[in-house]
Amino acid sequence: MKTYSLSRGFLEAEGITKNFAKTFYLASVFLPKDKRLASYAVYAICRQSDESVDNIQAYSEAENLNKINKRIETAYSKAPINDNLLLSFRYTIIKYGIPKKYFDELIEGMRMDMRQNRYTNFSELYSYCYRVAAVVGLIMLKILGSKNKLSEEYAISLGIAMQLTNILRDIKEDYLRGRIYLPLEDLSRFCVSVKDIESNKADGNFVELMKFEIRRCREYYQKSQRGIQMITGIRERFVVIAMREMYSQILKQIEKKSYDIFSSRAHLNKFQKILTVFKITLRGEYL
């Protein structure tokens, strides 16, 4: 008879995180062990949700997402669990009191991704970003711990900023998947057409568009900074700062490329990430 193990579940979650979230995995090593493992369990479930939208080899997108939703519902129920990973997820949500509504929002965000491939304005895009990223910030806040209810507002801002960064970095890749996340009213304002994105045209109009989007993204990073000291624990604050810094530096990489995100993907290599962590240590902002 097969037995199921919490430790094997956390080990599986860590493997998924290490494979698919290299930046977060690097930062997470500074967390206390229990919170580190909890973050892996949550990431693994979130990753499965994301993959269900991007991967349609075995089932339709909707079928995959329904499967993930049922797994989450099982974890929140009292039903027996025959799955190591889900066992670690249930343990995490109980220990840290993570509301199911956060995962409901996440699933709804993935459903938006299935039925919507264009966004008319920033208000629409914000709703999407809130569901797929800001709620992840709220989930992590439950794990990390905070001293003030206002910290939720700043966690949301950081989630929005990081998702907007992803969007700016992945414009080319997203278009190849049939999606344009940049608000259509922004494209119109700067005279950038869908055809321009299709043809990888990084002309003056596109550069001005990117400058505008980066400014808005940085405003959310700036807002999130106010919540750092509300997080309990030096190590926890360190990790949040590390994630904020490594993600925000992607914007600098885009600028260094003269905003041409079509020729190559803006990213930080391992050395740059380690250097960022070293600089954060010296600054002592997390103390």
C-alpha cells in the first residue's frame, strides 16, 4: 500500500520551484526553513495553475484548470489526500491561515487568460495582474508575517509591479502565444500597432511607449517599498527586498537594450543576481 509523506511533498515542491522560479529560489534560501518550504508548496500549486493555461498537450486549458481548482478545493476540505505535493500544500494553508479566496482569485485570473488576449485599458490589465500576481503577494505575506494590516496594500503593489515587469519583458513571447497584455489604449496613444509588435518594430514610437510603461511600473515598485518594514523578521524582509531589486533591475536591462525587447530577452544572469544580494546585504535596508 502506497504511503504519502509531507516531507516528500515539500521536496517535490522545492524541485518545481528550483526548476521554474530560479530568481525566487535564489532569494528563498535566506528564509527560515519552515517558511521556505511553505513558499515552495504554494509556488508549486501556483505554477501548476499557470502551466494549465500555457500547456494544452494532454487536456484543454479549461479541463486542466478545473483539475487544479479541484485539487485546491480538496486541500481546503477534510477529504483524505493521496498526493504528497497536495499534502504539503494543505499543511501550509492551515499553518499560515491562508484564505481560500486568494486561490479563487488566482484561478479566475487564469480563466481570464483563457478567454481574453487583449486589454482595452490599464484598468482591465490591473484586474488581471491583481488576480495572477497581487494575490500571490498576499499569500506570501501570510507566510512571511506582518505587523500591520496596511502591509497588504504594499504587497499588492509589489505583485502588480512584478507582473508588469514580466509583461514588458515578455512582449515578444506573449505575442507568439497570441496575447498582447499592453493596454490597447496605450498602443494607440503612442501610435504603435499590433502589426508593429508582430514585425518586432522597436522604433521611436515603441521606445516612447516602453518608457511610459516602465515609469508606471516603477511607481508600483516605489509604493511597495513603504511596506518593507511592516514585514516581521529580518530574513523575511531581506527576501522581499531581494525579489523587488532583482525584478526591478529587469527594467534597467530593457533600458540598456534601448528598449528593444525583440532581439533578446532582458534578464539578470546568476552573477548579477548574486551581486544584487551582496549589495542588499551591505545596504542593510532589511535591518
